[in-house]
Amino acid sequence: MSKATLTAVFIAFLLTSSGAKPNGKNKKPKQAVPAIECDMRAGKINLSEFIVKCPANCRETKEKVYGTGVFASISSICNAAIHSGVITNSGGKVIVTKMAGQMIYKGSFANGVRSLSLPNRRESFSVSVGKPKKGVTYPSTLVFVPSRPTTVKTASPVTEAVETEPSSTAAPPTTTHVTTPITTAPPITTSAKPRVINHRVPEAAFARRDWPHPAYTRPDWFSGTRRPTDSSQSVPNTGSKWSRMSTGDPAALDPRPDNTEYEYQLYNFGQYSPAPEHKPPSETSSPVPEVLSQGDSNCKVDIAFLMDGSWSIGKRRFEIQKDFLVGVSQVINVGVAGPMMGIIQYGDDPVTEFSLKHFSSSIDLTPAISKIVQKGGLSNVGKALSYINKHFFSDANGNRGGAPNVAVVLVDGWPTDEVEEASRLARESGINIFFVTIEGPDENEKQNVVETNFVDKAVCRTNGFFSFPIMSWFALRKAVQPLVKRVCDTDRLVCSKTCLNANDIAFVIDGSSSVGTGNFRTVLQFVANVTQEFEISDTDTRVGIVQYTYEQRLEFAFGQYNNKADLLNAIKRINYWSGGTSTGAAITFAADQLFSKSKPNKRKIMIVITDGRSYDDVRAPALAVHRKGVIAYSIGIAWAAQDELEYIATDPDRDHSFFVDEFDNLYKYVPKIIHNICNEFNSQPRN
């Protein structure tokens, strides 16, 4: 064979053994991505995992989304992806992964999309960026859930989408149950070993779980010294249903006498019934109704429940306490336009279980309360009251300002610390304190109480309206309706912070020679008329008075007279002084002698009354008190200088500076002064 022939054969052999293909190396098929509309819900697609492409501007359609991170299957896929940050409002590819249903879906606001809350749903999904992992191929067409499913069995092969792994063996055809009508993905040709991804959503039965009705042997009360720890077990929480509790280990039974049939009836039956089962919207219903509850607008209050988590309460009674709170939440009808409810659990230290803004409906509150776990420790109620005063009722925690603040303290027996000072500060901040005392101390136990008469020292008023003594834990549920009725009676929540009970008011009165005795008595009558409009006490509005000429005299200080009758009599007894007019020095004196001792949670108000020009400068003293937060009013009579009145008054002058031509016309400005004080108070954000 010639040399040329051998060369040709060798080249042909190399080409044959190399397996070269006209188009070079193998190329895997490109992933086809089905496009969907903004209103497409995940529950409409009968695949467990798939990829879709969302159009632009879905956010503007406001298609409903339920949940955060994990979404209910009735949610819009595209708006859920925007909410999660997977895509922007410009659209894009999204991978959807189905999963089991959740007990609750919590709403939130993110990326311009407001998701709603929703209770239990049988199917959920999550979303991720639409970039398939290496070797994973998703169906190029979608399988939709039929409106009237008919299940048949077929033995014909169904080609599934596959996730490939390096191999040369092809997957065998699979036999499966299909729901007709059905669209299958086209066959995918590959040289790799296919790993089948089952994209079908199997029909799953979610059976309702019913807890057995356990035997009940003994009640949870006894007469004697301080309650010991109750370490017995209780059945899982069942919402608002009051069921008999398990006794746990017979060897560890609570050594207390058998309960009477009357107590059993009290415990097992009550005046309110469980809330009706909440049925979420169906997959095919349109439009999806709003879940956000408006609540009872006749009961717009912000309520903090302080639940006892101390060891003395025991596990059984802690469960009874939780059921009581569930009952209250159902009766009170929580909502954004009505009452809002938060819970603090206290023991050694208080902890917020959830704030006022956490839940906006009674339906959402029920499972949240049932999940609360007992913390243990002592019964430090005083520390808990200090906590809610300083931290709980704030704008950040959902305090609405215009709604009265209410604290309901649940205590087993008695507190283990002092409550008087913490309660006083809380009342001064406008918090209406209620006490629900269960199995309080009897005559033999009172020697163990840290602070005698702790209820009267804590509640808003000692007239009985704010206190609930409960003789037995089995009778606690009977307090649900009366407590809700009182909490919602906003006209009687007298500790709420208002323009009439939250002030330290200093009157700075001109006693110079130009005023005269008769006119001075008219000024005092004006002061008394203004004072008459306010609620006077040590925890409400306090009044102090300075009279001045060239010199200054403190007639009485803040809190020296703590009821209205004594205060009005003290005003009448003030004697006219007579002398020159140094208004600037009087303002400085009032700042030093009165406002330096003002309480931090009081609004500081100064009312200066003068009939002439001051012999000293008023601008610097007035500016100094303004900087300290004092709201200054100036009232000029007869020869008072208009420029000085404006210097003294807080801006704007038209609301804080007044002039009358003669003393006898002072009375006309009483309503105006009160109106402006209240209007200014109500226009300011406050806790």
C-alpha cells in the first residue's frame, strides 16, 4: 500500500473514533418558561414545583397575598414574589415550590405589597429566583387543577420533567394516577441519567385531631398557706373551649379537697361560646374577602393584659388563665377601629408576649395565646407595671394615642413585690389599672403579704369599678363579660390622660400697686374659674401660684393642695401684696420654685397675668422657660405692654396671648383659655 493511501486511512480512523458531530459538543435543551398573569394563584396549578414568568406592573393590580415567606395557596404568585423580593415590579422568572399548609399565615408589608393574615390552609408555597439549578428542568407547560376533578386510572406512560445526573441510562416510563383533563410536559431527550421529580400534587387527607376527654379527679384550689408549685400536666390548649384538665401522675396529685358539682359547672360552662370556625376563601372564589378586622368601634381602647407566669400558679391554672384571655379576646372583638390587645407575662421579670400592633383580629389572637409558655419565677407585679409604663404603651408598640390605655393585672394570690409607687407613676401616665385577684389572701395569709391593701394602692380608683376579687380559679371565666363591659366603658376610664388631668399649671399674678385690692380679688376669681375646669389631685392636674411685685412670693407649690375644694379655698385666702412690677424676675422665680419640681409626665403650663409694663426685661426669662418645655400664656389688662405679652407667650401669639381693657372682662376668657389648652393637648402625639 502506498504512503498516501496509509495516510488517508489513518485520518479516516481518527475522525471515526472521535465521534465528532456536525454541530460540535452536545447542547442541553433550553428551558421553556410558561408566562402567567398577575392574578394566577399557586393553588390553580397542579404541580409541586414549577417555573413561571410574571409580567410587569403586577403590584398595581393589588392581587391578594396571604402570609410572609410562606404563602397560602390562594395567593397571587407574582405579588408574592414581589413581596419576597424575588422579582421587582418589572416582572421576571419565579420558581414556585409547594409545601404543606400552615396553622396561621401572618401578614406584613414589604416591597410595596401588603400581605394579609389568614388562619389555617391546607396548602402553601414559597418562591425563589427563577434560575434552575444545574441539571434541573421544569415543565414547559402548566398543569391546571380542573374545576370538577374526575380521577381515573390509566396505564399509559406519562413523560415527567426530569432532573438530570451524568449517566448514559435513560429513565423507564412511569405509570401514575392522573387527573383529567391533564397536559403533560413534552419528552426531554438527554444522554444523562434522569432523576424523576414528581410534579404532581398528591391528594392528602388532613384529619382533624381531637384530644380525648380526660378524667378529672380534683379541683385546683385549697385553703391554707401560700400555694405550692403545681407540677402536674394539662391537656393541650383547645382554644376557647373550657375542658377538664388531666391530673397527670396520680402520685403527684394536688392535695386539695374534691371539687363540688357547683364548681364543676362554673368551670365547664359559661356565658360565652367559642367563636365560629373561620372558613378561608375557596380556591375559586373571587374576589378574596378582606381578613383585616375592624373590631368594635364602641370599645376603642388599647389593652395590656399582665398574666401571672409565676411558679405558684402551677401548670393547670396557667392554662385556665390562657383560656380566660382567649375568652376575653373573643368577646371584646379586637380590630383596628376598636380594641387592640397585647399580653405581657410576668414572673421575676416581665416579657412582652405580643404588642398591641401584633394582631388585628380575635381570630389571630386565639392560636397566639394558646402557644404562650409559662416563664416561672416570683409574682413581681410592681416591676411589670413599671415595664408597661416605660416600654409597652409606646408608638413603636402600636399605642394609638387617641385610645385610652388600660392595664389588666391577673394575679394568683398576691404580688411578691411592692406595687404602690409603680402604680402611681402608671396612673400619672394615663394608664387605667384593673386588678383581677384570684384566690386572694385570707385572714391567716395576710401576714405573708408584702404590701397590705395592694389592690387599693394599685387600681385607678378605689370605688370597686377597677377591681375583681375572684374566689376560685373555677369562677374566673365568670369575670369575662363584666370585665369586658367595664374596660369598654370609656366614660369611666378616669385615669386616661386628658387635657384636664395631665398638667402642672403655674399662675404668675401681678400684685403691683396699680392693680388695687378690688381688682386683685377679680384676678383671683378668674384663677379659681380656670382651676375649676381641671381634675385636681396628686396624680392629675396640680396648681401652684406665684404673686409678684418687685419681689416674688410663692403662695403655694404643686401638690400642696390635692383636691379641688382645698385648692379653691387656698386661692381665696391669698392676700394682696402691692408694690412695683418685675415680671421677668417673677417668670424666673416660677421656673426655679415650681417647674423645677414638675413631674416629667406632666404638661408644664404657665399663665402670666399683668396690668402694666415690666420694670425689667421679660424676653430672656421667657425664652428660658420656653426652652424647658413650658407652654406660656400671657393675659394683659389695661396698661399692659403688647410687645411684652408677645415675648412671654408661646408661639403662635394669637393662641397664647390675650388682652382685655378692664379687669371685669377677664371672665370672658376662661372658655378660650381652656379650649386652647385642650386643643393644643389633643393635637400633639402622646402615649
